[in-house]
Amino acid sequence: MRARWILPLLLTVGCTELGATDDGLDDGKSDSSGGFSEVDAAHTNVTFQRYIEAGVRLLERDVNSELAQLTAKSIRERRVLIDELIDLTCWDFDRARKDLPDAGLTADDWKSLQDPGSDAGKKLTENLDGYMWSNRIYVARKLTVKRLASTLIHEVNHVINRSEVGYYENLPTSGFLHEYRSFALEAQFDPAEWEGVDLVDYVITNYELDRDKIDPGAIKEPLVPELLPTKEVWDTRDVAADVPDDDALCPSNLPPPGPPEP
Ligand SMILES: [Zn+2]
């Protein structure tokens, strides 16, 4: 069992401005209409597509930011898949719920996750802005367009660094480095949001890491590659080689345990 303080890849709601509605988002009929691909393409709607499109276009409009340009390009080129939290695959839901022990989600909740207004969907959104595994990125709904764009930057960076593996390699130092990098890039894209925030403290506190056990060298120089989702970086990040999940073995798909053996 994972210890409580191991909160992988989570972007908690701490620094989030909630409250923007889809109606308030710019669906900008600009010239870039390259689209994106979803994790669960069978479950989608126009509102969600417009929501993501607005975030990607905001990145594309930031022509002076190589980070924003390359992140948008990665999405347009389908290097990553983007979806909402209620579209978590069975295994991704299982991972996410175990990272959120206080939310009280059970394996059974996955089956009702896509139901309108589902309790499980609400709990995920309350706890997460974004989540990723392999090249699958999930985002909460109702983020402001700027927060959404920042979250895409954060999660795409996790994908190129294969954080779902690297995060655990040398905890807590590895977890600290993976999260610090993603937040530092968010701050580069949206400095106003992070003005006055000590990112080292923020990551250690938010992810409940034991500061004394983090390599002091990592705290001194926390920003390590890979920073930008360039073509060269993608060429070495072989997503197709990631271990596939066997949905038949996913806890939410297994029959409930029978009576104990006599
Ligand atoms: Zn993260």
C-alpha cells in the first residue's frame, strides 16, 4: 500500500481559480483548428471539445513562448490524449482513487463515473485539476481557460518525463523533482498566478513530502530536464512501448469477492 504522502502526479486545487463557466470560454474561431484526441473518444460532447480547444488556442496564441507552442503542437500531433476526469480508464480510475484515500472512492464507483452529476466525478474534480498516466491526460472541467492551459503544460511535461514511473524511482527526491519541474513550467507560462509563491515549499507541502529526506542538491537545483516537449524529446519518449493495462484484471471489472472459504 502506498503511504499517504505519496501523491503522484496530482495537481491539487490549491492554487486554482474555480468558477469560470464554459459559456465564458473563448471558443475563438481562429485559423488553427487542428483538434485533439480523447482517451475515450466514444464519450464526448461539443462543450468539452470547445473547452479543450480554448485552452489549446490560448497556448497557440502565446507566440513568444516556446513552451506554449510546443505543448500545443504536442496536443495537435496527438502525442498525448486529452480527456476529462469522468473518462478515466478503469485502471487510471483505480490509480487515482488510491491516491485520494480521503475521498472514499471504491472500485464500484468507476461504473457510475460517467453518469451525469455522479458522486465519483464530483469527488475527483474536487481533488484534482489534472491527472496523467502514460500519454493519457485528464483535466477537471470548469477551470478558467488560463488554468486549463497551465494544467496542459503541467501534464504534458509529466508525459515526456514518464513521471508515472520516474516519480517513484527515488522518493521523495524523485517525486519532488517531477512535480517541481511541472509547476515551474506553469509559473513560466502564467507568472501572475505564481507570483510570490516559493515553489520548493509549495511542492513539498502540497505533496506532503518529507523535506529532510529530499536530496539537498535537488532542493538547491530543482529544475532538471526534460523541460520542453520538442520533437527530439518525443523521438526518445516511445509511448507505444509503455506497458498496456489489462482491463479484464481491473478491480472495477472483477466480480465481487464470494463468501470466504470454509
Ligand atoms: Zn504533477
